[in-house]
Amino acid sequence: MALSGWIILDKPVGTGSTQAVGAVKRVLREAGEPKTKVGHGGTLDPLASGVLPIALGEATKLAGRMLDATKAYDFTIRFGEETDTLDLEGQVIAASDVRPSRADIEAILPRFTGLIEQVPPAFSALKVDGQRAYDLAREGKEVELKSRAVTVHSLKIHHPHASGDPGNQEENPGSRFRGNDESMEDITLSATVSKGTYIRSLARDIAHALNSVGHVTMLRRTKAGPFTLEQAISLDKLAEIAKGRALTRTVLPLEAGLDDIPGLPVTPEQARLLRHGQQLFGIPATPGLSLAMDGAVPVALVEGDGTTIKVVRGFNL
């Protein structure tokens, strides 16, 4: 039987999300697993690392929900130069001698917390007149993107071991050990943000608010929806486990991606009706989304209004 569920990758720097999906497909083939659909739950730039949920089989039906999920990042802003891509890949387009102090940075962060407006980077996958913004930007064309409202749930200076990720704690030691009044070349921050938030734009705007310019030199996703670095596995480790034919140990169940959705027990007959897309009537359920379960088997993501239950997304498990 083909696998259905989630593999949470700790994506390395230099690998794109599509490449990561391809790597997981190769691992599945090498492990002798039946052919299955594979997708990812939220693009992560090649220069970024961290949590990349990979959906297998029926879990691919939930990948869209993962795109909308709240995400958390650690990121380093280097002050003094702004690039056209707002990260290390780009060309320098502005420079400044201003280096803010830690106290300056701490004082400005509340301005970027809550509901804020931001202009996405020119080098982004957003479409302008039917074309990807990054394609236009690479051709040297001027890209004008509209400001959008996003939510920054929390924003603070990153402290060692705060993300549970010892591997990147020394990315920016200077930002943690200098005094409040000493000027900073760079600073590492931790942010929890809504869908549609661009960390590169956030870094740019923070630098501008400090009368300087800056760009992102390190970006690590520490959480995507319910998934964290604690559940994440490297591609090398995944390949090693697959060679031992123990891949199922790393696959989280489909319902792990729905930890915020209450379960709704249904009978085998009710499960049969739901699998055929039929509505259920007269079943007491909390209005809103629920996960219909036939014992331990997910049947469908359903929506109820208190009296009627209809299928939002059915699963063939």
C-alpha cells in the first residue's frame, strides 16, 4: 500500500523546495515503496533552511492548508548594504554607514508586530500581468508590487537555544553578546508570521526604520503549521533510513497536519456515505471543520453547521 502522511524535512541551504520533493521521490523509489503522489506544504527559498513539510499520498490533499498556516523563522539582518533580492544572492543597490545599537533594534520591533503593511520583494513568485515577478526582475525590468496586509504574531531578538536548533546558534554571535549601546553589524531575530509574510521585506523595512539599509544573510524556518524542527529530518538521514527499509518510522500520519481540527467519530456506514461524498444529517457536531474518523482511520475533512455535515475533502485510506 502506498504511503500517506507527512515527512518533515530539515531542508538544507542550496536546495529548492521542488528539488527537495524530487529527492524524497528518489528515496521512496530506492526504498521500494509503491509509487505515490508527493508535494510540499509551502515553498522555502534555496538560501533558506529548515522545516519543509512533504506530503505523501492522501496528505497531498491537505498541502493547500499548510500553505495558509502560521510559520516561524529565525533570520539574520546584516546592516549597511541592501541588495536587489534582499538576501545574499543579489547585487548591492544601496549602502549606508549607519549601524544601529541593540537598544535601537529592540525599540523598533513593536512597530513591526501585529497587523502591518509590507511590499513583497521584486524577486518573488508573485505574478505581475501574468508573469512571475522574479522573471521580470531578472530581465532588468522595473517591478512594482502592491503593499499587502500581513500579521506578525511575534518578533524578538533571537537567543541561543530559543528555537531548539543548536545547529545555527553561532550564525551571529555578535548580535547576542554585545552591549545595548554598541553598534551592530548584524542581528538575528525570531518571528512568527501569517501566510503571505515575506521575511526579506520585513528585514528591509526594519533596516529602513533604523535609518540604515540591510539584507538577510541567514533564514531558517523553525515551524510550519503544527510541524517543528524537533520532527524534522535531513535528506541524508532520510536516505539512510530508507536503505534500511524503515521509512515508515519517519512518516507522520495524515492527521498530524490537522492537529487544530477536532476529531468526529463516525460509524462504518456513515464513513461509507462520506466516502461517496454524501451529507450526514442529525449528527451532533461542533459547527466548523472536523476530521471524520472511522476508528483510527481518517475518512474526510468535513464541515458542519450543527445539524448537517458535508465533505470538504475526502481521503481514500
